[in-house]
Amino acid sequence: MSIGGEGILVNEARKVSNAGIERLVEASRRGNRGAFDELVRLYQRRAMQVAVAVLCDADEAAEAVQAGFVKAYLNIGKLREPKRFESWLLRIIANTAISQRKTAKRRAEAAKAADCRGQEKRTFSPAETAGAQELREVIQRAMLRLSRKQAKAITLFGLEDLSQEQVSEMMGCSVEAVRWHVFRARQKLKVWLKEYLE
Amino acid sequence: MKKQEEKIDILLRRNMAEQLAGVDWDKLSTAISGRLDKAQQRKTSAIGLPTVLKIAAPVAAAAAVVFVMVMIKPERTDDTQWGEGRTATVKLTGSRGSASVAIIDPADRAHAQVDIAGKNGTPAKCYVRIIDSSTGQKEDGIRPSWFMISKAEPAHADNGANQDVMAIIYLF
């Protein structure tokens, strides 16, 4: 699975060598704000991919990404190995997005209630619901119903260029455990999104 | 089965693409930069604080200890005998309870358990911590030690409303 690949986004950080990234990280650790701004520019798209995958909403995701970068900036001194910056940053972003799910859940439930009231007048068929806005809401509700670990696993697992080992490191569990979470997430999504998979 | 998994992936990918298509990256960059500016300002203004706290906290703590000691220092009874391995009885000011204290060389044991008689005569227990002052004047050949009762005794060992044993700090 690859979320966000195939030309949807170009990973800017891939254009810079590992040594270049490490230099920027080292400079940021010494308090060089300009270096950190450059890291933001390089990784903001990647960060948005993670946050959108978790929250299924660009506005919510942008909020999580901003908060995540601030956390990273304040804690970059604790990062022991600069070469692990990407995994470290994406873990922060994913955790921030995951903890923001409560708010997103409340909003989604409010939207669902509004939908239910609207359905008295009009019922959407799956085909109609497959429009961009509706699709977003359906997937968002489904993703929010997944457990934190399942949501995180299926999100990170789907990112291009991220190895299973990296995902397991970011999640703090074994590769097998990650695969299990992904499997369970897919099983649940299959049921919840059944109408849209036919 | 495999096909359905692929469909899920396609659905998620499609949603991802649609969500990200409308993102204004420059605007996001600016927003992140603004948040970082604020965080940096907060960080800078907070830098001086720990140093001040490092100095102020021990000073305040020491002052508080002396204050508490002066305010609630218990009286010694006449039969008090000081010396290693001996026992002493301390009478608590304004209290109906009393404490039977085993004097233990701080170098040997940092913690000792003390029986405190409750008002009904039932022995109760609390923990005390002995801190060697090391600089105090010797009294009858024994160097004074701080004696701190650091855990409240059970409710049945009521020593009076104004004499909570937890707060007692006694100077030998």
C-alpha cells in the first residue's frame, strides 16, 4: 500500500542528501532557527501526509502539523541520532494527530448528526456519497473508529519510502505487531467501507 | 480478499490526494514559522527562570524548615536520655500524644520507625528520617541530628488538631 505516492506529492526531503539533512539537524540542535525552517520546508508535505492519513481532514491535519513541528523544535536537543530525524519527526506528527482525534471525533459526530437530519429530506446512494466531500467524511469516520495503534499503523505503513522497520521503530513495537495492527485495521475498514468497495 | 485490500488502499489514496490537493504549502509554512516564533519567545523568556529557582528553592526550603522547627518545636521530658542505642521520650507541645523515639546513628540507618502513642494509648507508627547535621554543637557528647517525622500516623493516633505529627521537625 502506498498512500500519497504516485505523483501526489514529491517528498522534498528526498532531494537532499542524508548528510545534508544531518547537517541541518545538527545546526538546529545548536539553536540555528534558519536550519530548522529549512527542515520544515523539506518535511512539511511528508508531515501533512501522516496527519491527513490519521485525521482525514486537511484543516485538522494542518493544525496537528503545526503543533507537531513546535514540539519537534522544542525537543530537538533530545534527538540523539540526527540520521533518525525523519522517523523521529513523523512519530511526533503521528502522535500529535492521534491525540487530536478526540476533537476530530466530536466534529465528525456533529457532522453525522447534521447528516442524519438532512437525510429526512434526501438519502445519498454510495455512488453519490463517493464525491470528494462525502468520501472524506466516510473515511474519516471509519479511521476515527480504529484504535490509536491501528490508525497509526495503517497510516505509517502506507507511506511511500518508509520501511516496515522504520514504522515499527516509530511505533515502538515489532514489525510483526505492526503487520498485525495493519491487518486488523484493514479488516475493520473492509466492513465499514463495504458499500464503497463494491 | 486481496482485491478488497487494494480497493481500501485506493480509497485511502484517493482521499489523501483530494485532501492534499487544496493545501496551500506557503501558507502552511508561514503558519508553522509563526508558531515557532511564539515557541521561541516563550523558550527565551523561560531560560532565566530555572537559574533563579535553583538558588531560591533551597533557600526557601531551608527557611521553611527553620520556621516550622521554631513554631512547633516539641519539648523534651526530664527523663530524656541522649545517647546511641538509648531511647528518649519526647513530649509534643499542646498534644496528648507522645512519641517513643529510638535514637539511631544516622550513619547506620537513614530511616527509623517510631511508635507514637495515640490518645487512646494505642501505639501507632510513623516513619522518621534522620539527617545528620554534621556541623552542630555536641550536646552531652552526642552530635545533634535533625529528626523529621515524614509520614502521618494513622487517624487513631490523634495528637490534637494543632499538632500534626507529620509536620514535626525535632532537633536533638
